[in-house]
Amino acid sequence: MNNDTRTPGEHQRQEATLMAWPYKTSIWEEKLAPLQAEIAAIARAIAAHQPVVMAAAPGHVDEARQACGPAVQVVSLEYDDCWTRDTGPIGVYRSGERVGLDWRFNCWGGKFPPWEKDDAFAGQACEELGMPAQPVDMVLEGGAVIVDGEGTLITTEECLLNENRNPGMTKAEIEATLKAEFGVTKVIWLPYGLAGDTITDGHVDGVAAFVRPGALVIQAGPKGTFDHARLAANRAVLENSTDARGRHFELVDMEPYPTLSCGSYETSHSYVNYYVCNGAVIVPLCGRADDDEAALATLRGAFPEREVVGVVCPTVTYGGGGVHCVTQQVIPQL
């Protein structure tokens, strides 16, 4: 393990948020316009609390600026889609320097070609943000891991052990790489992501999120749903685990569990896929008042010191993510 490497938690001070403007009708078809409106709304909500750097593909810079408004900085970069949690650089401190981890990206197991521009995006973003890129020869999306800033990393077996990511690596080798690159001392493996999360193969940020070290919000699955036993199994792992500092976890259950349908496609909406920024928590809402308000109430209880801000973004949900998936925090220089 790199003892000189440290990854801050999302709850710690951030310099900015990195996002990317969706622009490809070949990916989003008729949903592109509503998605763009949702991405702009998320960016403006975050920009009320800290700087936002919005990447825009060449030819789409003015479009992004007009939609996002003057509080959001727009820069021209090459990429394929808007999932900066998975394609952007993950900031760590190494040997006293801020660097961006540039993991290999294969579009969630090769599902949606082309992805070459997304694979190259982290390196470009590092140059734009003024920090060195650190290439890592392993496939990893940022949504597949969460860290507490104090040596603990949580992931899911369903995603990271899927043969479409790193078929030549054992679980032990993957865990050793996570410890070395993130500078953590403990990796906790949850068995499952959401059953409906077929795009990412079960990213952890759909089922669990840190409030602070030692405290997590976790998704609960109602009885009668396929996820009930799966999410209960996740909870059991956490109940029987301690973090890197030996603490038992305080667990806050997220009870609302709405599903959204688009034609024959049905997917789960995750309120756990929120983004913690300076002074606020930005929460994906699905537009169903009872579920949305129950989720906001849960998070207001978990984050009494932060403003909890909801943004209705069902199109992001249809795409397989939430607010966390379309954001990547930029850590400050030391």
C-alpha cells in the first residue's frame, strides 16, 4: 500500500465540481433535451455552494453556457457522455501533491460503444484543472467505490468482480490495487448493487453513501421486491463490519424505493445517489411527491448541518444514474 497516499471523503472541503454536458442524440435520442435541462439544474444547484466546471464538447460550449448560466464555468473538452463520476479523474493526495487517478474506462463492460473519448477524458480534465494525471492500469468507474477519508473504501462484488471489467485479476489483486491507489487500509465488499442497475452492474453509489466517517445512508428494499433480500444482505455485511478505525457503522435506512418506467424499460430510482458538496447535499428526485419528501426528510435528519437540496431528474435515472453519477468532486490543493 502507498502509505503516502490519501483520498479525502466527499464530506470534506472541495475546490469545485466537475460535470459534462450531454450532447449526443445518438445516445439520448428524444431524451436529450430533458436531460440537458436536468444537468443544467443540477449544475446551478451546486454552483450556489461551490464552483462548477462544466465540460462541453466542441460546438456545444455556447449551448451549455446559455443553459447553465453565468455561475457555471464551461470549458471545451472531448468526451462521449455526461457520467463524470465514472470517467473523470478521482483526486487523491500522493507524496504531498494533488493528483488525479486516471483509471481505464470500458463503458461498464463494453456496453455502449464508442467510449474512447470517455476513456481519455480524465487525462484531459486533469490538464484543464491543473493537476497531474496518474494512470492506473485497471478498469474502474468512480461510482463503483465510496471512501470515508479515513482509510475505508466500500464497493460491491457484483460490479468489481464482474468478468466484463478485469477478468485477469483476482479479488485479492483488485483489493490490493484499491488499497494502493486510494491509500486506504480497509476494503468492505457489499454483495449487491440495485437489481435494476443493469447498466453499471451494481455500482455501490446506488445503494450506500457516506454521511461522514462511521455513518452511512443505505438503500432499503421493500418486502415483496427482488431487492429486499439483496439489500438486507448488504445491511448485514455492514452491521457485522467495522471501518478502518475500528468503528461500527451508524446506518440510516433510505426507505423510499420508487421505480420508473419508460416503455418496457423499468429502473429503480436511487435517493442514495446524492452528492455532498460544500455546505449542501444535492439529492436526485423522481417527481413523485410522497417519495421525494420522505427521502428529503431522511437526508435532512442525516445532515442537519447542511442544506438539503432536491433536483427533479428522472431522465438521469432512466440513463442509469443520479446526481452522484454526473458529478465528480475536485479536491483542493494542499
